[in-house]
Amino acid sequence: MIKYFLIIFFFTAAHGKDISYQCKFEEVHNNGEIHQGIILISDKKLRYEYFNENLYTLIHKENNLYLIRNSQNNFYEKIQKNKNLFDLIIKVSEDYPNFKKNYHEGDHTLIIEKNHKNNFLKRIGVIAPQIKLSIYLNDCLHKDIEDKFFSFSPFFEYKI
């Protein structure tokens, strides 16, 4: 669950700058596991949705995080734990769009790669005691996204 908090707070804390993007993502885990999905980011709100029906969607808005299972999208739960990476994420977000290549705090490290064409993120490497993974952002488009797609109840399906 830590990796999801990392993504959510990284994108939503960036100095209050209004960004609105749709990106496909690919999570590549240290054990070879790969998950794909889509990220929607708009006005300090974020939706991190896996394409796999057996996984879930995370929605962050108004400083709250909700988990919605893709197979049962009429139920949600509010997530309130695993906050140990917040300080590091806030440091990274404060540097937007002039990210450093590496961020360290305690035993947590983030490795940042930017896409130089659009000054947006290309890859986030996460190294922490419990996880090691890379999150690749692909096909990012600046796009106005309706607020209803950041609702957890009712939940609205988003089509690419």
C-alpha cells in the first residue's frame, strides 16, 4: 500500500499548481510482477486505476484516500495508514517541475526521471524496506477531466 500513497501524494501536493493529465502507467516490481492502469490527475485530485479486474482503484481528493475494488465498485473503504513516506513525498513535490534525480530520507529513496519533451515525469523508482518498484508513465495527455471521475460514491467508470 505504501507505493500507492507515494504516487497519490506526489501528484497532489505539487504547490497547488493546477495540472490536468491522463497517463497510462506500468508498475514493474522487483519480483518481476507487472501491473498496468491509468492515472487521472486534475486540480489536486488523483485517480490511480488498475486495468486488472482483480485489483482496485485509488481515489485521492480533499486529502482523503479511498480504495474501490474493481470487481465491486459499489463499495469503498477509506485508507488511513502507512504514512511513513509523506515527508519525502512532500520534499519531491516542492521541487516541481525542477526535480532532482534522487531523493533520500531515512531508508527510503526515490529515483526520478523526467520526460524532457513535456517536463512531466517519465519514471519514479521506489526503494524502501518493504518495496522496490518502478512506475513508468506513458502516453500522458493534458486533458480536462470531469470531476465525477474522482468520485468514489457513486463510482463512475472511465474509458480511455
